[in-house]
Amino acid sequence: MDKARLRKRWLALHLWIGLPLGALLALLGVTGSALVFYLELDRWLNPAIQVPVRTEAAPAGAQVSPQQVLQRLRTAYPDLTGPWRIELPDGASSPVMVRYQRPPERAGRAFAPRMVTLNPQTLEITSDRYWGDFLATWLYDLHYTLLWDGVGRTVVGWLGVAMVLSLLSGLWLWWPSRQRLGAALRPELRPGPVRRTYDLHVLPGVYAWIGLLLLAVTGVGLAWPDATRAVMGAPAASGSLPEARSAPPNGSMAAALMSLDAAMTVAQREFPQADVRWIESSGSQGEPIVLRLHQSFEPGRRFPQTRVWVDPFTGELLARRDPAQQGSAETVLAWLHPLHNAEILGLPGRLLYAVLGLLPLLAWATGLLRWRQKRRARRKSINPTSV
């Protein structure tokens, strides 16, 4: 196939991805830019959640007793007898964030936990909401599922594939000869509406090409977790989870359950250098207590992969999962989320990602304008007197 015909096919691919799907890709980009600061956005919109910083600040989470948090929740919500997931504060102004994964009020929804925040100093409940009912989580659902639950995740995955194809075709169409490479990379907008539109469409995408490709690929991996695991040969995420080995003694199950503080001690014995980030309590079915800890080499601090399962009645260690001993496929999968939301890159990286997320909108707008310019020029060349 000659180069002209090949270029025509690449152009058709680029065009028919960009025109019908560009608006959706722009939507994912803009919502992604906002979600880079997901927690900060929620606290800014809901200042009651923010914890007043003490003059003499204690280490993050040091003053929080998970067992006292659980007792406060059991008192406030006596009908919710299942497990609570407690996320410990990760900063002086951070609240305790808690989830009740499957509230009866949201039965039928794929993911709509009850979200509660508490002041770690007083254990005052500062917010009580459902996932999807407030802006930060609504934006998350829009970005992750297009507000369409499981089907939406599949669609978002295909949009990520379309983004990859658009980036590849766009780079191929732009790629200049070796002699023109320096001029093509020069950061300037040429005069004239047609050239300026072209430069605005091309240059940001070329400069940010690697970052945009990284966002697209990691986005596909997060949207299709089971398929990604299968392709990489990683075990299923839900496979071989331990169950409690002992039965509760006669009497009250609540009284028989070990405290979460004691369970945290068991976990820290296994991983003495790790920070406990999440604790999932047992519930009315005697589920194991599950702890998630962060080790210094893990890329994601908020959702680390180090886990410990503890029997809620005996305190026996049921299982442990150490990312240091996992395979290469699991290691790659652990990097997807912190790479996609820029957690691993710190504040400068998050700011950069917030800008990157706006580029699909710019590309769609300038691409649409460029298409209209070409269409107008084509009509004028066919019938000059009609324009």
C-alpha cells in the first residue's frame, strides 16, 4: 500500500474516532481533572468535614482508636450490623472516613456504600451520605461508569481503547520528516485561523502524548479489571479469601468479638514497618477482620495491597498478603490506580494531570473546527459561487 493511501486510512480512523467519540473522551478528561483532587474537592465543598488542626499536632492517626470509632458507629446506626470499613486519617486535617458497603437503602446498586465521616478528636459524626448523592462521588461515577453501573464500565473501557487508537493515529499523521522535526516541535502558533487551529490541535497532543497514552492504558486496566488480570496471568481478585475458623461462644456475638485495636496489633506484628490504613470490622455473620497496610515501597498509599485477615473471636492470623512476594503481574496491577490518579507523582504530578485531563476537550473542539474548515474549503472548491 502506497503512503498516500495509508495516510488516507489513518486519517479516516482518526476522524471517525474523534468526531463521534470526542465529546465522551472530553467528558472523561474533564471529570478526571477534577477527580485528581477528589478528596480536597469534597472537603472544600463540605467544610464541616475538615478537622481543625491542633496547635500541638499528633502524628497522623495516632490519636484514633478504631474500636472507639466502631463503637460510635454501632451506637449511631444500630440497624447496620454488618462490617464497617474504617479509613484512618492520613493528615492533621483529615477525618476518619467510613463506609458501610451494602446499605439496604441502596439494594440493587452495584456500588453505593453509606459514607460517614467522623472528627478523629471527638468522634463527632460530621457527614452521613450515600455514594453518588454528593458531587465528588457523582463525578467519580460519571468518570468511571458514565452513571451506568457495570455496562458503563465496559463502555468506558472501550473509550479508553478508542483513545489509544486516536493517539496512535494522530501521532502517525503528524510525524514529520527528520529535516522538519525541529520546526514541527517548535512551540508557536502560526498566523491564520486554519494554521492556528491545526497547531492548537496538534502541538498539545504531541507534547503530552506519553502522559495521555499512560492515562488511556491505565484507564482501560481499571475499567476492565477482570480482563486485565486474565491477560496478565494474575489470579482473580476475589479468589481464596479466608473465612473465620472459629465459632462465637455462647452468648452475645458482639461481646465475643475481639477489639479492632487488638486486631491492629496482630497486623502490625506481621508488618512492623507498615502503616495501617484501613480496617474492616467483623459483623453479624462473624466475618474476619481485614486490615490493609501500606509499606514504603508500595505506589498507592490510600489503597495499598498489603493485607491481613484476623479471626474475630480468637485473634488468630488467618492469612496475610505481602506485595513484596507477589508476581510481576500483580505488581503491575498495583501501579494502575496510583498512576492513573497521579497519587504516586505527588502534588506537581497531580497538577500536571489536571492540565492533561483538559487536553481531550481542546483536541475535540479544535478537531471539530478543523473538520468544518476542511468541509467549507471543499465546498468552495467544488462550487465557488455558492460560498
